[in-house]
Amino acid sequence: MTLKLTQLSAALLAATLATGAYAQAGKDNLNTMKQMKVATTDLNIPVVPQTGRNADAIRNNLKKIKMPDGFKIELFAVVPDARHMAIAPSTNMLFVGTRKTTVWAVTDRNSDGIADEVKSFAPSLNFKVPNGVCWTKDGFLVVAEHNRVLNFPAAEFFYEGPDVAVIEVVPQGKLIPTEHESYNHGARTCRIGPDNKLYVTLGQPFNVQPADKVDEFNRLGIGGIVRMDPFDGSGREVYSIGMRNSVGQDFNPKDGTLWWTDNQTDGLGNEIPPGELNRSTKKGEHFGYPYWNGKYKVAGSPAAPDLKDMKEPANAVFPQIEFPAHQAQLGMTFYTGKQFPAKYRGGIFVASHGSWNRSPASGALINFVSLKADGTADKSEVFAEGWLSPETGTYIGRPVDVAVMKDGSMLISDDYAGAIYRVTYGN
């Protein structure tokens, strides 16, 4: 902790020395907050209503969700556009990212398993697609935006007001070159690894990247995972390449391997290619894309005719699990709790967002993936479903992420319904 506080002090000192330049550029809340100064005089942050017709309708919809015997699902919080979640280490709260401009602070103040307060976090800042949220080992909250990374010391204790201390890990426009910014595949996810480095997924912005972008993207880690120091962004390197758009990752606490989901190529029909769950075991692995998507050859297909002469990547790593096509697997987590039955402990829960270009629609469910004794995947099964009506083909929800609470219950975020659900087992 002493080292991290020293790094924070250094960052704040650097910001203070640059104050003159900032003043010439005009008001900048990020730079003001880096100096621990007041950016706004309005200390009141509006809260999201947790009761009323909307909350009642969401609870009624949850009656349609099917799960194994003994499990129960309830509304935990109304959270607009809820995406990826980071459970606070020391309090009954969590932070929730979105694909818009808000990070939500969600608090269960009376510890009854239902959130009492939902309000925006650090509203003085101008977030841009702050989808990824994760914690360092010392309790610093990292927010990975479309093209910036910020770090917030003691966020779970100093989120009450609009101004919070912040470290600029990667400045705006420096996570990827600005010419590669796109509304497509811009939602980042983050995790802190056993090496205490920050891992960030970088989806590539095309359906299939054109031939003249393949080498550049591999060099930059676009369509891959990069890692760096979570406090100053130093030591940045490309960890894995050969993926299309990963929007979910987690480390196996037993062996330290990094697992991640990957979304598949569009425009090749209802049944191909598969969705993926992958396992990274070391730096430098290539997971096949855009030559392979699962074991389907994309290069030279109708989705990528300009890649017909592409050479197959050497030693490409194939997925641990192939999911049905177009279900859009996003967030995932290892189940580290003890509340659920033994078969789920140490396995992986995966959120399927649901298809957008398949007829009929498919997905909108939660999968469970068991592991073998050697740490590789065993099999996948549907754990929870019912957010997609088989009668009408319409969605009543679209799961995005899964996270394990300290008591062993599990949260599921849903950006379509604007909600977070809590799954419990037993009485």
C-alpha cells in the first residue's frame, strides 16, 4: 500500500507542476481532480428510483427465468444501461460500467441483499464508454473507457461527492490510436492479474479487419489483450492476439490462467461461426483470428474475401469451449463462493447477451462451464434462461456480466432492462 500511495503522490505532484499549462487550456475537471481540488460546488448527486412501476415490471419478468432447482433470482437494483461490474472489496457496494457516459455506484447500505442507493460515480468527469471496471489488490478502482484508463484511490469510501481523487493511467486518445476509434467494438474490459498488472481487452473495430490492418492491429494489440502497470501505464505490452472482440475476462484463482470470451464474425449465416471461451496461459499466444474463428476458417470466406491468401498463424490456440453462433458471450467470472452447490465451485459462469442479427434470435442466458482436474474446460450447460421469449422472439432482458458477491450469491447485469439481478441458493 505504501508503494501505491507513493505512486499516487507522484502523480498528483506531476499534475500540480503542470497547473499553468492546464489553466491556459481552460477548465478541465480531470486535471482539477488530479490535484484533489474542488471541480463542482453542487454536492448533491441524484439517485435512481428503486421503486415504482419499472421496478415492479422487472420483478414480474424475473418470474419467467428458469434455473436449476434450489436457485432463486431477484431484482438487486435498477441500474440504467448496466454493463460490467466490480464488487467493492470492503463494503456492500459495487461499481457498474456502461457503454454511455456514466459509471454507477450501487450500495446496499443495510446489508439485506437489495441495493438501497444507485447514483453516478464521479459525475464531475466526462466518461466516454466507461464499460470496464475492476479493482487492484489494494482497493483502487480502475475504469477502462473506450480510449482512456483512469484509476480511483479508495473509490468505495470517497464516492459520496462528485469530486474524487483520480490517477490518469492512460490519457485520452492513447489506449489505441485515435484513427482506430469506432462506435463498433469499443467496450473495454479490465482485470488485475496475479502479476499485479492491468489487463485490458481491445476489440478490433471491423466485422473482419481488412488485410492491410492485420499486422498493424497485432502490433498494437487491437483484437487482443494488452497489459501494463495499473497506476502509470508503464511497461505496456501486447499479451495475446488473434481475437475479434473480447468483452469479458477473468483469471482462474487456482492456476493464474486468463480466460476470456470472444464474439464471432457476422454475416455467415445462423449457425456459424461459434462463440468462444478461451484460455491464455502465457504471453505471446495467437488465438487464430482473423484466419480462424473457432475452427471455422474466416479468411477467404464471404465475410473476408480479401484474406484468401492469408497464411495460417503458426501454433494457433483454439477455444476451450465453442458456444452456439451469435449468442454474444460477454462477461464471465470464476465462481469463488461457497453458497452454490459443490459442482459450481471453481467453474465459470458466462453471460450471453443474445443475438442481434440471427433469425430466430438466440441467447440471452447464463452458461456454466465446468473444468477438468488439469484446469482445462470440461463442458458447458445452460444455467439460467428466459430473457428471450420463445413465443414472440422478443427480449425482456439481455445479460451482460456476472460477478460473485462476498456471501457467495451472484449478480447478473442487464443493459436492456437496466437492472442487476441477484441469484441465491437455498433458503
